[in-house]
Amino acid sequence: MFFSGMSVIAENADSIKMCQIPGEIKKALSLQMHFPTEARESNIEGVVATCFYITPEGQIKIYCINGHPVLIGYVKNKLESFECCPPAAAIANKHMFVRFNFEIEE
């Protein structure tokens, strides 16, 4: 499984900046995500694209997600149960766009 992402930082309504997702979050997410068993058994592959932000309490709040329904459910559950950073961390309220690519390796 492979994922890539960028974070979007909106300083004001007229300014949006793109930057890399912090390495510690990228590493933690890659350790959490595995190919879902149900998808593997059904030969379901695909990309799940997500947009989310991290609250000051360290919770991920998803505001858009698309892809195959089985893969969406898996990614949504993983992200919503993920605690990525301590309260009031510098990453809070920064919006991120991440794609998770699920491919069956032969």
C-alpha cells in the first residue's frame, strides 16, 4: 500500500499554501494502514482520496473522502481512530489532502 499527500495551510481567505505532510504523521499513518482483508479477498483495488484537518486535541476530522466503498470505510475508520499529535500541537487546524493507493501485489 502506498500513500502520498500534501497539506494545505490557509492563512486567510485569499492565501492557500501547499507543504509536505510532516514526516512523523506520514510515518505513523503508513504504519496504521494495511490492505483491508475484505478488499483483498474480493480483489478490490483502488485509490482513496481524503481531505482532513487535525483538531487542537489531535483528532483527525475528515471533510471529504472518495474511492471504493469498502476502501473508504476502512480508511475512514483508521483515520478517525488515529491520534496523531498532542493537544495544541503546531499541526492543528492545517488541512491535508492524502491519497491512499491500495494495490494487490502478486
